[in-house]
Amino acid sequence: MEIDVRKVAMLSRIRLTDDEAAELGPQLSSILGYVEQLGKVDTDGVPPTAHPHDAAMPLRANVVTNGNRREELQAPAPKTESGLYVVPKVIE
Amino acid sequence: MSWEVVIGLEVHCQINTDTKAFCGCSTEFGAEPNTQTCPVCLGMPGQLPVLNTVAVDKTILTGLAINAHINLESKFDRKNYFYPDLPKGYQISQFAVPLVVGGYIDIPTKDGGEKRLGITRIHMEEDAGKSMHEGLDAVSHIDLNRSGVPLMEIVSEPDMRSADEAIAYLKQLHQLIRFLGVSGADMEKGQFRCDANISVRRPGEPFGTRTEMKNMNSFRFIKQAIEFEVLRQIEIIEDGGEVVQESRLWDSVKCESRSMRSKEEAHDYRYFPEPDLPPLRVSQQEVDAIKAGMPELPGQLRKRFETEYGLSSYDADVLTQTLESAAWYESLVAAHPADPKRCANWMANELLGRLNDAGKDLSESPVSAARLAELLNRIGDNTISGKAAKDVFDAMMESTDSVDAIIEAKGLKQVSDSGAIDAIILEVMAANPAQVEGYRGGKDKLMGFFVGQVMKASRGTANPGMVNQRLLELLKG
Ligand SMILES: [Zn+2]
């Protein structure tokens, strides 16, 4: 399976040099080729597995348990102002 | 040859839980920025989401109300894209197997019938944070209080054939959601947001290429945006061009849409199963219990008001717009059972009209249902006329004095004493000898003049029925 490594890198926001792209492209393709073998298995009548553990989802009560930890949680942010995160301009 | 418009709608509706979809942070609106966040909704590494049980129940309730199928096992997936207000770099959503599938909403048609509009699915997902750009130069500001707030996305079939049908569907859905109590659905707060998929085709032909109109936050804008887009597409095709499949942003100030090309490449969302969440399983018993607790729906309530209280379909519609107003009406009728129609008239025209003028909500009404009933009882027992009651009602909106005290103070007590009414009539007759002669000479129409004069002389307090009766008698001479 051929893979467009440039597109995958762009979607993942990873910058690649030409050398890296040339090296990673065939590697990714061969990994996908390996996984593709699963397509040969006859799965007719086999229910799809949603999760490796056959556990049902535990649910959370609708009760507020978290308070305001803004100061602590914003400490690692590169830049904040009046409690807001400051990021490079993004606009539609 | 004519064009056929094809519209499908996606509504993002905030589920009104106390806490977020996957963590114990508060969802309260209007808090200081970033004071309602935690490592889970900030997308810190190693944090595990745990789904809010009430968000599940409310989505199921909504599904049941649109006659949908509830999947007893549903799954969550990751929708991947990069944006600064999406801290995890993906949104947890339901892609492959949503909680709710199928269902429909019936909208009224112009010929008095109904049209059934299909609903494809309702899936659960989480909201992103809020980005702010206004007044900022090279930066944007991010508030993540909304990050992780639970949403349900209600996806319709492409069943609507005009902007009006789309609006009818949205209004019906909006009302239903408010009735169910599953969302505040406040459009100004972004709790009920709509994207529209729009295309045109020649009748009978396959669907044309569609565009997706985004960012429409009022019924009026949605109608404008759809109408604009339909004309734009027809013009392109009639000029020999082709419609490009794309997202477009509605600019409500300029009244036009523009392409969001920047979004196109990001449309590869690379959904994959959310490894942090096992399947969501609900039992048929749980679904049945939710169904048993379902409130009366708007359509049912409207029909009951028409049959049980003899209301016109218009009044029934006005009074059942919200659950609160329906409950208000029913407590009014309970306190003034003699005349449910009078209750409807007074509530719909006098009360709601005055509240609307004052920019107030029914919940802020200075007059309670019990107090309005006292006033209606005074009309019922002929203490005051309907006209005088409006004066009393004006005063009730401003003061907490008892209804009887206001009637007394304003001297509006209806005069039903025939002696007193006769005295007024004789006075009026003495003051208008020419009209008396005219009437007696056969000008029956002058009756109206006399009624008016007597009512005026009594400052509206004379019982109109008795005035008529006594005038006929006394004018005979
Ligand atoms: Zn949180």
C-alpha cells in the first residue's frame, strides 16, 4: 500500500526533511502492508471488537468535583494574559 | 425549468449537565476564563475520560422523543484535527456506532397537513474551547471552560426542500429539546448551533454537489444564509459553472457567505476508535425507565389543550411554547375553572403581551397565576367588567395590593343595581333630547350612542348587559 507521507506529516503537524520523507514513506507503507494481512481473515459472523477488554464503560455521577486550579494548571503555558491562554493568531 | 432545493441540518446542542462530559469540572456559563478546567479537559497526558451518566440519559431521552432506535451498545471515536481551542488534538465523538439512530420530526405544512422529516442519528461528543480574536493583533486568546462540555449532534436526513421547512424543523426541534429539559438551547449562548448542508438539483435528478454553511446562530440568519446559498448555487450552474464542495461561513453583518478554504485540508479527520473508552452499554430496562419518565411532548400537549379546554389551535400553540407556560396556564385554569377560554385570552393577550413589552420572561411575571385567577373570578361574578379588569391588571403589574383593594381604590366596581343605572340613563336622556326623539322616531342605530354615553357617564362601571336591558325599557318612553 502506497502512502502519501507528506500528507500524513502535514496532518500530524510534523516537519520532515526530504531525506526523512524518503526513508519513512516506504517504512510506513510496509507497516500498513503487514497490518493489511488481517483483511484476508474471513470475519463473516464475527462481531466487531470495540475494545480489547470486554468491559462496559463505567460512568461518572453528574457532580462537580473539580474546583478552580487555574494558577497551577496554567503554570506550564508559554504565555497567558488575564487568565486566557495566548497563542499565535488563528482566524478563519 | 425549476430548481429543487435539498437541505440537511446538523444541530449541535449542549446537554445541560452540571459537569463536563468526561470530567468533574463545572459547566456553568459565564465563569472567569479557564477557572473550570482540569487535566482531563486540558488534554494533559495520561488522563482518562469517564463519561457523565446524565449526559447519556438525556441523549437517550431525546432519541426516544423523536421515535428513534437506541443502540444498547454504542462506541466512541477520536476525531483528529489541530486547533488551539482543542487541547487534546482530537475531539471524542461517536462516529461508527452512535447512541441514537433513526427517528423523525413532523412539521406542519401550509395546507394544514404534516410533513415527516427524517433524523439520521444523534451522537454524543464533547465541545471545544473558545477562541477570541477581536481587538487582538498577532495573537488569539483561548478560554477552555467550554472544553469538554457535553454535546449531542442531531443529524437530519436531506429531507427539507426550502428554507422555511428548515426553519420549521429547527423550531420544532428547539421546542422539543426545551420541553425535555435536556438543554438550555439558548442560541445566544451557543447552546443550540446549526450547520446546513445545501444543494440544488432539477426535480427527479440525483443530488447536486452540496456546500456546508456554518456559523449560523439565529433562526433569522439561518433562513437568510440558506436563501443566499441557494441563489448562489443556481447562479453558478445557470452560468455553466460547477458548485464546489466546501464549507462556507455565514457573515450576518454583510449578509453573505464566504469560502472557508483553510478548513478544507483539515477535513481528513482520521477517525479511529477511542482506546480510553470501552463500549457504552445501556440495558433495555434503563431505556424503558427513561421512557416512562418522559414528559408530555409539545404536540400532545397542544392537542390536549384544544380538546380539554376548548382552545383554538392558535391559543393552544401560544400557551404550549414552553413547559413553564403550559404549567402556568394549567394552574390558572385550576384557580379559575369556570372559563378556560377566558384564562387563555388573558394569559396569551394581556399577560404575555405586557411581559413581552417589558422584555420579561414568564418566570419574572409580577402577577402569579393565582392572582390573575382572582381577577378573572371578579369578572366571572360580575364585580367588574372585562374592560375595567384591564385597568386593574395594569395596576397589579405594578403593585402587590389585593385585587379587591385595587378595584375598590379605583372605584371600578361594576354597578348592577338597576336603580343606580336607571338614574344614569335618565340623566343621559335628559341631556340628549334630540337623540331620544330620533330613536323614538325609528332610528334604532342610536342605541349604540346611548350605550356609549351611559358607559362613559358611569366611567365604565355599569354592567353592560343591564345597561342594554334598561335602555330598551326606558327609551320606549
Ligand atoms: Zn475538566
